[in-house]
Amino acid sequence: MTQTKRPGYRTAEPLPVQRTGVDRAVDVGFALLLLVCGLRYFSRHELAGEGLVVLLLAIGTGASYATAVLGRSGTGPRQTVGLLLATGFWLPLTIIAPSFGWCAFALFVAVHRVLRGRAAQGFSAAIVVAVSVGLLIMSKGQDPGLVLGPFFGGLVLASAYAALDRALSEQRRLNRELLETREQLARSEREAGALAERGRVASELHDTVVQRTASALLLLETDELRPEGSSASVGEARETLRAALVETRQLLHGLADPRETAASLTTALSAQAESAGAGFEVVGDERAVPEAVAHALQRIVQESLLNATKHAAARTVRVTLTYFADEVGVDVSDDGGGFDADGEGDGFGLRAMAWRAESLGGTLVIESGRGQGTVVAAVLPAPHEGARA
């Protein structure tokens, strides 16, 4: 027995652009601002009552921020949750103690690191409003400039970040389109190269093999015109050359238009079986398959039919073409003399069939025994996505 083993792309959404150097500067700046604001506050207030609440909120803000930024960098869930918790602790903190409003600059940048779109705009608005409310309470409503300055400054900063996010989103979109275009161009170049090589090989075959085969066939047919006629050997050689010429021209046609080969697999195998006097059956829903698969199956069937009719002296031969979900296979069975597959299955024809199946990631199984007939079964991958109609 001879047996071989059987072997949109989806583009992921890219992560936000990492600004590592800026991130670290913002993180250090936030820590320093939080420390300075705390020292300033507690230099003027006692650590009791409201001061204790401020201390707890400041510790919660700092601990949440540190949990988010320490360790592995990135924009994962830990960083997002940590920065949002830090913002949640800081909002009431800056209203109670407006001194902590200076932390808004670093916190604003940090929040935009992990949020985009409306969520980022919402948290930005909350930060601006918290600073404005804290300053309004601190000034007791008597210094509108102290309130309006940070408020409009925050709006300008939020608008700038919104424009930056839009620019980064557009850049990511253009990068995706560029990658997709490059992949399409590379695929088109490969297909064009393959078609050019097919044309070159077809031209070479036509100018050499086909022409010389046709010339040899013409000489043999001329020999038949002699009064004494041709010998049986010459007649057999003539028929062999005629069949070879037909097959070579079919091969050239397949090289010039591979889609025709793929689409007519059922027709081609049916014609092969009919010419050899074998039965033919199709199982499953017919579909176009890759031309390389169609060509390999035709050659496997051709070699199997030749072995069955000429070497095995089979009386009954049957070819079955089966379309599986993601594969296509052929079975050629006969009731001939058979052979010892373990000891005699190393001829060139059998090796060529095995190589054709293996080179395309498929399997070839040959089951035979003396006086038990032979079954040749080949299965090749042919998924629907890979089919070319």
C-alpha cells in the first residue's frame, strides 16, 4: 500500500498609537503635581474632618493611577480601569480642595491615552467642570476670571485632543488601506507571473513536442499507404502518438486557460472513463476546483485506467468522482489480476501518482492483492474559498 499524509484574513483593529515617552513624562508629572498639591493643602489645613476626607481621596487617586501605569505598559484593561478610578477619586477631591486642580493637566492627557470618541469627551468635560466648580467655591463666586480661564482652556485642550484622535484614526485607516492595496498588488503580480509562465511553457511545448509528435505521426500514417500496409507494431505506435498528440494539445489548452480545466473536471474524467470503457459516477454537488487539483486528478485517473486495462487485464473498471465539503477525490476500482502492493507498488507510474497527491497536500491510497483487483483512491484539498470558477 502506498499512502501519503493529508495536509479573508481578517485585519485586526490596530491599537491606539503608543506615545511611550510622553506617557512616562505625564505619569511622573501627575505624581509630582499630586504630591505638591497635597503638601500645599495640608500646610494650610489640619488633618481632621474635611482634611481626612481629602487625604483618603488623594491616596485613592494616587494608588489607582499607580496601579494603572506601573508594570507593563500598554492600553489594556488594567490601565483603563486604573486611570478611570483615579479620575473618579480626583473629581470630588478637586471640588473639596481646589489646590488639587493642577493635577487636571496630567490627568486629562492620561485619560485620553485609554479612551476615544464620546467617552473621552465625557471625561474631559467632567475634569473641566470639576476644576471650574472647585475654583468657583474657593473664590465664592467673586472672581469670574479665575473660573472662566480654566474652563475655556479646558475646552480648547479637549478640542485639540478630539482633532488629534480624528487624525490618528484617519492615519490608521489609511495604513489599513495601504496594506490591503499592497497585498492585492502582490497577489496580482503573482497571478500575472504565473500566467506569463504558463504562456511561455505552452509556447515551448507547441513549438517542440507538439510539432515533432505531429511530424512523427504523419510519417507513420504515410507508412500505411504502402502496398503491403503497416505492421501491427507500427499501427499501435501510430495510435499511441495520436493519443499523445491529443493529450498534449489538451494540456496546452489548460495552460492557456486554466479556468476551463478547473470548471470541466467532471466532463474530463467522464470522457477519460468512457474512452477506457469504464463506468463513471459523480457523488456530491459538483463545483469548480483549483486547476492544479483538477489536473492532478486527471493524471491519476489516466494512469489508473491505463494500469487497469493494459496491465491488470480487468473486465470491469469504475471511476467515482466525489465532491466533499472541503475536498475532492477519485476512486478507480477494477477486478483485474491485482498485484502485491507492499512489494510491487514502487513503479514510476505509482510513484508519480503519489507525488501528485502529496505535492498538493492530499493523500493517495492503493489497495491491491494478487487476484483481488485494485482500488486507487486519491483525495485532494479543494475548499470552496480556493475554487476558481
